[in-house]
Amino acid sequence: MTNAQLQQRKDAATPRGVGVMCQFYAERALNAEIWDVEGKRYIDFAAGIAVLNTGHRHPKLIAAIEQQLGKFTHTCYQVVPYESYVELAERLNALTPGGHAKKTALFSTGAEAVENAIKVARAATGRSAVIAFSGAFHGRTMMGMALTGKVVPYKVGFGPFPGEVYHVPYPIELHGISTEVSLAALQSLFKADVDPKRVAAIILEPVQGEGGFYAAPVEFMQALRKVCDEHGIMLIVDEVQTGFARTGKLFATEHYGVIPDLMTVAKSLAGGMPLSALVGRAEIMDAPLPGGLGGTYAGNPLAIASALAVLDVIEEENLVERGNVLGARLKERLNQLREVVPQISDVRGLGAMVAVEFVKPGTDTPDAEFTKLVQTRALAKGLILLTCGVYSNVVRFLFPLTVQDEVMEEGLAILADAMQGK
């Protein structure tokens, strides 16, 4: 079966709303490499959108899944529980920021974890309003879309959305939005639109994913914590994309000295298996009544086995430090390219969560066309890249943290050629 034949079948059988970037079809993968059905090799700097921090088919994950497969694949935890769910909850409670008592509930997707974070916050506070930020991405469910701060392609044509969701500008110094401006907008919101005593939660990504890999300033995160404490608001940190060693810490929140009330995690939690979690203060997590949380597939045993192996691999292979090393290498190369690629306006990132932003030379105008061109050229040469940003003018890097040095260097060489049109 050729890629062209599969593409024809895909177009006939699946809706256009499921947008697909590549027109080749994966046949096998290993660590940071993918081979298509025609045998062509690609270097994977996308990692399933930050899902594969431990790479494709890590042997320890495969062994853990195979072992669980020999026992059982599903009972529904809410019907017949199993120890591995409890063990993973215990480990996440211990690993996430803060020494206070915590509890964890497991789900299947990042959006599902976000939905349940809002449910828990509302149950704990007795309030209904929620505040999110411009440029945010929190999922494709109805509440996820309501919280998301980007219309195209995520929200267009799908409204109306759940009510009592408000947005405040996310602080991005590069675009003229300072911490002070963002905090002033929050106070203005409290004065003009919603009483803070009606706000259940403020939710944000410590580093925006789809929004452009902008990291929240430290002083902003700390100020939000104070605002939440002042008004009895739950602070929800969405670590779906930033978690599990991507930012040079196990969780991005560790960069800020701020303890969230609730935290959502998913993506690299289970190394490619569908699993997410909501971790929070014990008394807050206990607010919903029995039966208020859960899901038929929530906490799938195979995914949990993989997640427990992921946590072992991160520790054993020191992937937190590996992320710092790889991120520094990438930023150094990108900053060198600034001398010969006039479209580069910014190179940024925490750990290995790195991005490069493009503008039209000599202006501040976002250059989505050049960004797409870089992505297209790289793909033609065998390097998979992802773009992001409200103006689609950012290339983000999400390579596995287990990538071999020689494969990383090969990918960076392709990237340099793609930016320079070679």
C-alpha cells in the first residue's frame, strides 16, 4: 500500500475536520525516528505533540505494557479497582509540587482532565465563573474550547460555548503585554464583568503550548497565586504539554515557586498510551460526591503500566537534565541562525520546550508564510516540525528527550537548511 493510496482512502473515509499535517503514513517508529509505509525515514521533532518525551517504543514501556497485557486489559476502575491505579496516584501525589496532602484522579485525555478540574473547582468553591487567558489551549471539548483563547481552527463554527468563562490577556513582553498590563486587565475584569467572589478558578498554562511557547513571567505566576488566595479562587495549572521533564524540570510549575491548587497532566505521562491525571489538594479533590468523577476508560490498566515505566525512565535516564542539555544546544544553534535568517525575531524556551518566532524582515509583522515554508522544506528533507502561535508564525520543538546525539545533530542540520532555503 502506497502513501497516495492511503491518502485517497483517508479522504474518502474520514472527515476534513480531523486535520492531518503529513501525507505519508507511519509503518514503524523507534525513539526519535519514524519510517513510512514506503520505507522513507523521518526524524521526529514533534513526538506526537509532546507525548513521547521517552521516545517511540522505549523498551521499558513495551515490557511494562506486555506484562500488564498478560493479566487484564480492563475492569473499569470504578467497578473493580486495581493496585496500579493507586500506585500511580501515590507517585504523582509525591512528585508534583508542594508537600501538602494531595489526591489524584486518572482520566484518558488532557481535555478530560481539564473538564474535571473545572468540575472539582466548582464543587469545592460553590462558584461557577472561570478565568482563562488569550492564546490558551485547553482542549476540544465544549468547556475546553470555551477556555481556549484561539478561535481558528479550534472554536470557529462550534458555539455557543459554556457560559461564565472570561479571558484576560496573557503576559507576553515580546508583544507588548507586560505582567502589569495583564494583572490590570484581571482587576478590570473583576470591576466590570465578574465579582471575584463568584470565580471558582483561574486556569493557565505556565508555558503556552498552541499559543506560541511563551513562558509566564515568574512575578506574574506569583501575583496570580496572591490574587487567588485573596479571593478564595482555585489556581489550576495546566501542565498537559509542559509536564514530565520537557521544560528542564519535572513540571514547569517548579520554575516559579508557586503551588497550584489543582494541576492537569497528560501527553507524556504514559509515553503514547491514552492517560491523563488531575492532581490537587486532598480536601479540594474530595469535594465532589462519590460518582461525580470517573469514566469508563479512565485509568486504563495498560496506560497506567506504561506511565509507571515512564516515571522510572525519566529518573533512571536523568531526562530532566537531558532536556536542559538538548534545549541549550538547540537555542545555541537557533541564535547562530539569527545572523543569516532575518525572519527570526525571537528564540525562547525553558529546557527543551523551545520555539523560534518569525516576522517579516525589518518589521514586527508575523510571517506565517515563511513559517509554513520552513516546515514544508524540513518535511521534504525528512524532519517533522510543528508550528504554533495565534498568528501561526512559530516553530516549536518537541523531540523526544531520549533522542540520540547524532540524530539530533542531523535534525538540526536539516532545520538550518530549511530556514536558509538550501
